Amino acid sequence: MSEQGIERLEVRLGRLLTFGSTVSTVTLAVGVVAWLVARDSAIVGPIVNVGLLILMATPIARVAVSVAGFAWQREWRYVLMTMAVLATLAGSILVALRGGR
Amino acid sequence: MITVTLGMASMVFAVGALAGTLGSLLGIGGGVFLVPFLVLWMGLPIRAAVSISLLTVIATSTVVSASTAGSHQINMKLGMLLEVFTAAGALAGGITAQALSPHTLQLLFGASVSVIALVTLSRLNTRNVILDPDAEPGELGGRIFDPETGRTVTYRMKRLPVALAGSFVAGNLSSLLGIGGGIVKVPMLNAWCGVPVRAAAATSAFMIGVTATGGAVIYYGHGDVIPMLAAPAVIGVRLGGFVGVRLAARARARWLKLLLALILLVVAGSMFVRAL
């Protein structure tokens, strides 16, 4: 794999991570402020949970973009590896859903 | 269900900030400090503490990787390979954690952290780098700028099977104990696999977000997360992470290792005292 190719992917993933962490942190901060203003408000819970879900979705998105990035560069070994990671994360989500909240 | 007071939320925020600073400084998630605090001082159930910690680990990993991406510290190929094993370990650990007693989890935490501290201490003065910048790094090795000598150095990956097995264990411990697993991977990659501590830390930080996510979604699904404590913890860790990344650029490798080992011993000791 070319060093420039992998560097481009690295920078792209970095941008994605910055975006995801910023959006989730801002959402969580809005939730905390809402909680400070009105402790019992019904909107606090959903806002904070959306923030947490975005936080958890960010690394998953990073893996998905890695799959695409390696496929673009025809690095099939790394496509396979990142797809295995994605499948494992899907397994975690399945276990979580069966936890029945 | 625990009712969160303003005092609890602010305390978690402050400790999150401290854990975030130390965590990103040392290339570990910071969960290793956060879990004992939440359990020992705030009296949270260990599963609640672990789940909140995993969420902060995701935040730390994300922030640290976003800042190091493109600066040749992350070894992407190695990271992608080890991630396969660490994610599988995280899934297995997340399932196991739901079956283990809190007491067992705490003992496991103390024991694992002690071992890691001792390995780190025994390797304080070892350097892994080949000073010739033109040496061939191999498929999974790399080159990294070493601020201590002001030169670019080359390293080769050694003992790959150890790294693969260790990554699985790290993922497993991550889900069980609420740590990123960097605490296992950094000393392992550094001590046994020939990766310089800075490259090991950056590559580990890059992976642990995925590792922690594997565990976090399981705890979240089982309703272990207390959202109003997780939110201030995550925000605190994120702010602390900014500070840590800046400090790390200036810190010396030996000093980082010593600090890591000392903190680990204190943390392990307090968890043992609590569990016994």
C-alpha cells in the first residue's frame, strides 16, 4: 500500500473522529445545561442519550470508512480485517439489543 | 436507580478531567483511574462505573486520534490488524461481564493492573529503536520522529503472535474492567514487540475507541449506564484530553513509563483493599 494512500486515509479518519466527538460532546453539553436549568424536564434524558449514541457511533463509522478506504486502494487484506471488526461490532450491538432495556 | 445530584455530577466532571489528562498523556484511556474513583469514592455499582468509563475511553481515543492523525505516530496497518483481535476480545468480555459477580470483577481489576505495572517498571530503561532512519521497517513496522534525539527512527515489529493474543486479552479486559485496553497494549507493544512507546501509545489510542465501543454498547443495552453521570464524565475527559495531548508532546518516555507504573500500583492496591 502506498504511504500517501494510507496517510490520506489517516487524515480522513482523523476528520471523521473530530466531527463525531465534537457533535457528541456538544449534544451532551446541551443535555447537561438543560439538566442544570430544569432538573425534571422530559427533554434532558433523550438529549443526553442521543449524545451517548453519537459517541458510540463514531468509532463504528470510523471502521466503516476504513473498509471503504482500503477497498478504494484495493488493499483486500485490510478490507477483510476491517470488515471483521465491523462484524464484531455488529455482534456487540446484537447482544446489546437482546439485553432488553 | 441512582438519583444524580449536582454535587455528584460536578465531582464526576472534575475526576473525568483529571483522568482525561493523565490518560491521553500516557496513551491509555483514563478508565483505569475513573473506575476505582467511581466505585471507591462514589459507591457506584461496578457495572455502572465500568460502562461510564468505557464511554469516556471512546471520547479520549477519538480526541487523541483526531489530533495525532497524519503526524506519523499512528501505525495504521498494525492498528487495523490488532483491532480485529481486540474487538473480538471486547465482545467476549462484554458477554462475560454480565455473568461475573462485582467482587470477582474488582479482584480481576486489581490483579490485572498490578501485573501491568510490574511489567512497565521492569522495562524503564529499554529503548527499542534502530537509529538508522533508512533501515527497512518491514510490513508492520514504521518510522517515527523521536523528539528526545531530534531524529527520525525506524522500528520493526517483533513477536506478532504475542501482539495478536495480547490484543484479544486487552479487548477482553477492556469490557470487563472499563479500561481502554491501552494499558495492556502499550506496555506489550513496547516491551515485547519492539514498538517505541510513542508509536505504541498513538496506535493504541487509535484502537481503543473501537474496543471500548464493543463493550460500551453491551452495557448500554443492559441499562447499566447512568446518563447524567456519563455526560459530565465524557465532557470532563474530553477537556482533560486536550491538556494531556499537549503535555505528551513534551514529556520524556522514561518519565511517562515511571508515572504510569506508579499510578497503576496505587490504583491496583486500592481496588484490592476494597475487594478483600
